[in-house]
Amino acid sequence: MSSGFPFFKGHGTENDFVVLPDREGLLHGDLSPELVRELCDRRAGIGGDGVLRAVHTDGIWFMDYRNSDGSISEMCGNGIRVFAQYLIEHEGLGDHHLIPIMTRDGVKTITVEDDHSLTVDLGRPEVLGETKVSANGHTWSALHVSTGNPHAVAFVDSLDEPGHLLDAPEHDESVYPDGVNVEFVVRRGEGHIAMRVHERGSGETRSCGTGACAAMVATELADGMPYRPEGYRVDVPGGTLTVTRQGEHILLNGPAV
């Protein structure tokens, strides 16, 4: 490993990341799971829910996303907005209204809004059936939703029910052999939900963008409203996200710092 390299720190609704500029892709061999864990360590490192390595390849920026435990993930809804904000501030994309970014779940397009928030088109979600999750001595039915990565969405009476979420909720490993993000959701009003999330590879986080989208999809189905024009407000411990539809696609809007 090289003796040092530059980094930035960013967050989207307090889901925070270490950003590693690596235009030429020189860090790939150095970015071991051990190094990612060291970077994300909140006491001995920089601290973060994950690492975003920024690589420019074949004319497009690629978001190489790693969870805080060093494992690789397909997508991150908050992370990709932070990634786009890095490109705007430090890679000369400040005059771009639309920013395409390659991920392991394909190319995602970021729209820079007039209020400087960022909207990402996460594509078409997949509803893959019912499952169950357990935590804190309780078991809930959950909806298996893919928004580029796997989610299990459970509706609860109170966000306190799942307990501390220091450990991953129990889930069906035959359904989720590589782990799952688990969202616990309550309704706050019409078109308004709140959630907590345990992210695979990172633990409980202050926010999860793809999880907010999965929670919206589950709420749509539960409410029998597959296309609510104004979308849903999703409150997370770190702030507020907005999830809407554009045809079959879901759009996630929120801040990035």
C-alpha cells in the first residue's frame, strides 16, 4: 500500500462515507477489506458507513462502493448522491445538470435540482415475495424488494420494537445468501413513513437511500396505491428523503454534503 493518499468525507442524511479519488484506478489492489475496515473505524480511522472509490474509466465515472466491513455492494442510494457531489465540487462537473455514474447495478443518472438537492433514478424495483425477519424477540412478516441490492421491509407498531439493532436481524439465509438490508417502517400519515435500517456489512445506519425506496414500494403495495403522484416522504434518523415514481422507475431525492 502507498504511504498515503487523499480522501474526502461526505454524507447524505447522515449516512456517511469516505471518498477516495482514484481517477486512474491505481488504488484497486490496495483497497483490501482490511483497509476499508480501518478507514471506516470511527475510533481509530476516519469513520464512515462505507467507502466510495471514484474511478474514471471508458469515459464514465465508476462508483466502487464498499461496506464498512470491507464487503462489496451493488448500489447505495445515499452514497451515489455523495459521489455525485464530490464530482461536482472536485472533478469539474459543477455545470452539469445530469450526471451519469456507473455502478455494479448499471448506470444511474443523477439530476442536480434547482435547490441543489440531488435526485437519482434507481430504475425499476423488483418485488420478490414475502419473507420474515426477527429481532429483539419479535418476528415480522417482511416484503422482499430489490432496488439494486436486497431488502426486507417489515411494518412495525413502533420504531423501538426492533431494539438496539447492534446485531443483524435474523433472516432466511436461503432467500438472502449474501445478507440483506432490513427496514423497519411505521406510518406517520398519508404519503409519509419513517424507518430504521440495519444495513448488511455496516450495521444500523442513520439512513439508507435504497432502503427508503424499498420501504416506499412496500408501502405502495400495502396501501393499494401503486402510483402516488406526489410520492412519499421517508423520515430516517439522519433526516428526510423523498421517493417518487417516473413510470416504472423510482426516483430518490435528498441532500448530499
